[in-house]
Amino acid sequence: MSSRTVRALALATAAVLASTAPAACGSGEESPAAAGAAEAGTIRLGYFPNITHAPALVGVNKGFFTEALGSTKLEEKTFNAGPAAIEALFSGAIDATYIGPNPAINGWSESKGQALRIVAGSTSGGAGLVVKEGITTPADLKGKKIATPQLGNTQDVALRAWLKQNGLNADQQGGGDVSVLPQDNATALQAFAQGAIDGAWVPEPNLSRLIQESKGKLLVDEKTLWPDGQFVTTHLIVSQEFLKKYPGTVKKLIQGHVKSVKYIETDNAGAQTAANAQIEKLSGKALKPEILQTAFKNLTFTHDPIASSLYTSAKNAESVGLLDPVDLNGIYDLTLLNEVLKADGRPAVSDAAA
């Protein structure tokens, strides 16, 4: 994460710390949600207009959140990458957001464990490194330009960690063996098509778009780097202050989320249509059917936060100098999720590190 972003997060954190200081809660400790079932008049929910956030796209488009929230008004806010969403959460502009693991870890670290809780899993998989023809090995990347969505975001950390593991270095200023150039996904798609960059480590649907629209080649499917191919791409986080004040609203948000994931499981074609309609509404342009279908196939939508991969992601961020060592104990609060899953006849999920 850049020094400018860190300073912004630190300043915003001061306001958060001044207004709330709940105790940490791990698997065996009492959740702040246990205090009651108060509900808010409005909940401001962040998410990204890409397929890795399909449970959010579907939940909004199909009205699952609105239905579950009842009298609580849903306000949507969209972002391009995780650090921007975390800044919005810190500043009080949003109450909850779908987000990748590394920005959530950074937010936890910068707020000294006071700003957020991970309350549900959402998405696994669907990310990787796409390169131009002629690049076939890690060594071929030396001297090349590779894009990521934003400095310190989940794909940015994944790329830098993978480069380091393969004996290549990349600094935060775009120097080193490989020039890593954080830029928004739309810019990266255009830059790759024009030959201005040599590749990009991106999430779906941008991964499929680079391959199908610009004849890119998948050099690294991130699934191959994780046990059983499972790793957290997206999960749902909530402001600790909001969770403490309005546990009833958070539970209803999670109910809408669970219904959305269930709909994706039972009517995948309908979910694709709903997700694409929401993307078109937000961006003005729907995904091509072949891109949409490929992207969905590359992803697994799940309530399970796949906690073990979060801890590994933190270690990866530390190893490339984007995160100081951090104690993640208490970052999860799956109490409400497991209540919702139990009521739906589904097994509980865990926040265990392994």
C-alpha cells in the first residue's frame, strides 16, 4: 500500500477508534452481534462491478438484499479495487463492502483491529496472470510491464509474491526486474490490447476478456498456487461500529447474501443474466455471453471465507513489503452467518487458520 494511502487510512482510523473500541472476538469469544438485534434506517453497501462480486450483483439485481432488509434502506456504492473501498469504510462513507482479502488485512492492520470484521465468504478463484504471446516462463517477464488493479490489492499482492518466489523483484515505484503498474481494469484492458503492457494479473471477467478479446495467454492460473485450488477472492466485511450498533441489520444483510449465493448454485444461468444486467446498469455495457460464461466457470461462490488462505495472503503481503507483521486474531466474526446457515439447514463454517 502506498505511503499516501497508509497516511489516509491512519487519519481515518483515528476517527473510527474514537467512536468504537469493541473487544476482539475469535472463534471462542463473544461476538459484538450478541448484544442485541437493533436495526439501522439505512445500510450503505459497497461492491465492484465484476464477476468476482457476483453474489452482490445478483443480490442487488434480484432484490434479495432489499427483501431481507425490510424497512432498512439499501444504498449501493461501487469501487474498482479494494484499497478505495477500505478508505470509504474508514471514512464512514460505507458500512459494509464486498472486498478481497489483502485490502481487508491492510484495513485491520492500520486500524489495529478496530475498524472491520469479516462476516461471510463470497467467492473463490477467478484470477491469474495473462501475458502476450512469447512469454512462457517467469524468466521471460524480466524487463516486462505487468498491470494489477491497484497497489496493495489482492491481485497486486499475488503477483508480487509469485514474482518473488520465482526470483524476480518488483518495487512499489514500478522498478525492478519486472515493472508492476497498478491501474484500473479498464485501462489495463486497453493498454494490453494496444501493446503498452505485456500482461496483467487480474480477476474475472477481465482475465477472460484479456484472453478472448486480445489473444492473451494464461501464464498463471492462481488456483494452481493454492491447496485444492481454493482461495478467497472476495468476502463480505462490515464496519465494527455498524456491527456493534446494528447487529439485526447485519444479520439481514447476510440473509440476503446467503439467498444470493443459493440462487447462483440452483439457477446458474439466471444468476449470469442477473449479474450481467447489473454490470450493464453500472458500466453501461454488458459482458459478451462467452466472456460471462467463462468467467462464471472459473469461479466458485461460497459462504465459506476459506480463512486459511487469508492468513497465507497476509504472509505474502509481508514478504513483499506491503504489510508489517500483523495479528489477525479476531478479524472474523462468523456468528451471524452461522446462525443464518443453521436456520437454512446448512453446515457452519470456520475461521480456523488451517
